[in-house]
Amino acid sequence: MRAYNLHFQTSDAGAGQPEDAVEIGWLGTDGPAIPTEQWPRGTLTGLPMMHGFTIRLPEEYLRKGAEYPGIAFFQGEGEFAEEFEREAEDPFVQQLAGAQDHPMLQRREDIIGGEFAFIWLTEAELSGGPTPPPEDVRRDGEHNDDEGPNAWDSEVAHGLVYQSDRDDLNAGKAPSEPAVNGYQDPYDFEGPTQPFKPWADPLHEFDGHLGGTSFPYQALPEDLTPYYLEFWEFGMLNFGGGVCQLDLESETFDWACG
């Protein structure tokens, strides 16, 4: 089993396409080719969640089978979001009434109440994108929420996502703390490349990765498998300056601020 580096083409993360990289997806406001009524929404505000990225996964990371070759990741409202009053004549309420969960939607809530989601995508949904979020039908001054990102108020420029090979001793191994079952601890607080061992020192410099060595900002999440995705905050995603882990096998989700 192999591990892979991820490169996000944004103004504040990554430097574009490395020589050995292949294009695997995109980031920005536009998401995958799902029906607009299935775009994930906040459970309190009803606002469409902000699209973080959509990527095609390597074969060994297709943990839902070959019929779902990619995933899309979203972030939504934060811990202080409030439920709104619903008026029948409100066009936003009328649009929301037709919303429904995508059949492969997985919702996650962080420890402080922030909302996230990811969707396993079919080939048609993956290759048919990027597509815009639902039309903004809000009346002037209504349903504006600055408590967390959303697809209408957190516009993000389109960028590409690339994948390259990762020379990682922990490829194919489940991250563990303390290190067990062959997983190698990357930290060395007394060595010349402090705080990382020489083999691990280059690995934390990328925008994210699939599999291999994990670099959590705080405690390592439980139940990570070899099939996990780790990525640092970029664009309008908000991890408190930190890093996120999403496991494609166990579906464990966690993030910690920097």
C-alpha cells in the first residue's frame, strides 16, 4: 500500500503543480455535480455549507467500493449558530423545504459544535463538476450568518488539487501513539532535525496527505486506519490554524488548532 502527498493550489497553501504530481480534483466555491437540493446545509441556519475540496481517490483508498471513486468535503456553521424563524412566504424557506440529504452524505460535528460533512461521489458526480451551490435566494438583510462559513458568504477562488508519491515509512500502517504494530514515531526532540526524525522531517511540509505518518497538532485521534486523509487549514476552512484527520475506513473525524 502506498501513501500520497496532496498539494492545494491556493494563494496561501501550496505552490501549484509539482513535477511528479497528477491532478485529482479542485477546491473553491463550486462543488461536485450533485443535485442542488442535495447540497449539504447547516442543521440550524439552513445555509448551504461551504465546499472545501473534491478529490478523486487512489484505488486502495476507495473504501466504499469502486462505484464511489471520490469524496467532497464541506464545512458549515459554528458553535454559536442559531435556528431561524420560518415564514412561509420567505423564498429561502421555500428553497430549504425542497432540500434533502445526499444518500452518501456523512455529517460530523466537532467538540465545540461546528458542523462538517463529506460525501462519497459516483463517477458522474465527480467528473461532472465543478458545479455551483444552490442559488442564493435570500431577501436583502436576511439569513446572514457570520458564525462559520457557508457557500454564499464565503466565496473561495477555484484551484486545483494535485497528488504525488510520498516516501513514507508508515505507508500502509495505522497511526498510533505510542507507536505499535510497526508504526514508526516521527518525533525526535533531541536530534539534529528537531522535533522530527530525519526520514520524517520532509513529510510535514505538504498541504496534506493520504495515509502514512500523521502529524496531529494535539492528541492523535483514536481509530485511525491506514486509509486516512490528513490536511492543514487552507483557504476559508477553519481549524483554528490547525490540522484535520478524516479516516476513509473508520470514518473517524477530528481536528485540532495550531
